[in-house]
Amino acid sequence: MSDHQSKYPVQGAGLGLRRPIADQLMADPPEDVDFMEVAPENWIHVGGKLGKKLRFFTERYPFLIHGLSLSIGAPSPLNEQLVRDIKDFMAEHKIRLYSEHLSYCGDDGQLYDLMPIPFTEEAVKYVAGRVRRVQDILEQRMALENVSYYAPIDTSMSEREFLLAVIEEADCDLMLDINNIVVNSINHRYDAREFLHAMPAERIRYFHLAGHFVEDEDLRIDTHGTAVDDQAWSLLEEAYSLYGPVPTLLERDFNFPPMDELLDEVRRIKQLQIAAASRMAANG
């Protein structure tokens, strides 16, 4: 295994496993999919037929998990029981990496949305301390995802400065969402390429790629319910030229197209990765 490959928990192009498409995928497990990802909250303590479905996939594909409700930036106490459940779930299914959103989704109750954390030095220390505690319980590193946001609470720091400061202070890894860079760069008027170029290569573990909704010329909504747009494909290609063919997961949460259409996007990711690997080899 090359040094480039060994730093990643998985290789190639992945697909988010969602319940509405599970039966189709079980009937004909796609060879183009190299790994899968689920939200652990949707599967922890699930038994019966659904539990068997998950086992079908975890026995066939390498798996990652991407959390929805740890609420790492919330003022409420850290849900350590959830972290312990996630640790057990990872061991049970040989999950290779746990990532979470750099946001919060609740205080006294669940808000069912991802809220932005204030971009401040105080928040950096607070969030980083909670991440370190999660890693202590898990006894392994976790990754944080750059999230889409719409109404920042405090912009003492830029999104980029805040993200970099948190992962450095927490000494954790980064799961870079390409679509969220596109969405935020349009909504908050910054240069997506500059943001991408500032990311720490040594901390990147994989990418997310998804579609978004065009609300207006200067407003994008991160929905995961449409095909990947040209800007995101272009930024992904640039990311590969910068960082090499980083493992990349396609997210689609609803409004599913025919399976072959969905897999065409996975295949396109693989084509871009192969082209990037060829360029790297040619350049020595």
C-alpha cells in the first residue's frame, strides 16, 4: 500500500446507505461502490430485519459513520452515552472512522437542524475540549466536517480560521465536504478555491460530495436531494489535483433518481480519481 493510500480509512468512491435504497442495493450490490457510510443514530440498537440489512452491507463493504446528533458545539453537556454506543457500534460492524458535523443541533432538546457555532476563540477552546473527550472515550481519532450555514452568530473569526483552529486545537481529523464549500462560498461571498487550498492535507480523511438547491443567484441550500452540480464537480477535480484522489462519498438523502443514474455519479467520482492518480504518477 502506498503512503498516499495508507493515510485513508477507505479507498475510492463511496455511497451513503439510506433506507429507501437499501433493498435495491441488496438485490444487486454495486461493484462500482468501494465503501459505504451511515448515520449511526439511525442504526444503533436496531435489530430484526433492518439489523440484518445493515449486516448484509457491513459484511460486503468497508464502512464509515457520519453522526447527526452529537451536537459538538452545544452548550448542553456532552452526550457521553451516545459516544459509548457509537464506540460499541463501530466495534460490532468494524467501522473504520467516525465523523461529525462542526455544529450543534440541540440544547435542552433536539432542534433537528444544524446550527452554526459562533466563530470565536472561546468557542474554539470549548469545542476542541469536547472533541478531545469524544476521542478519549472512543480511544481513536474522529473527523469533523465543515458544515453549511446561513446566519452566522458571531464572525470574529472567518469560517476557515475557525475550522482550522478547532481541528488543530482538538488534534482531530477533517472530513471535507466539497459541496458545503461551494454553498458557503456563494452564500457568504468568499473564494471557494482559496478555502480549499487552505485545508491541511495531513488531516483530510475523506470527502463528501452532494447536490444543493438553487434558491436564488446568491443563495444555495444544502439539501442532498439533487444531482451534483458543475461547480462542485469542478471543485472536486481541483481538490484531487491538490491532495490526490482522496476517498469520496456521494450523499443523497431523498428524491432518489433511478439507481443507475445515482451510480453514474459514483462512477464519475472514480473517473476523476483515476485521472488524478495518473497525473500524480506522470509527475513522479
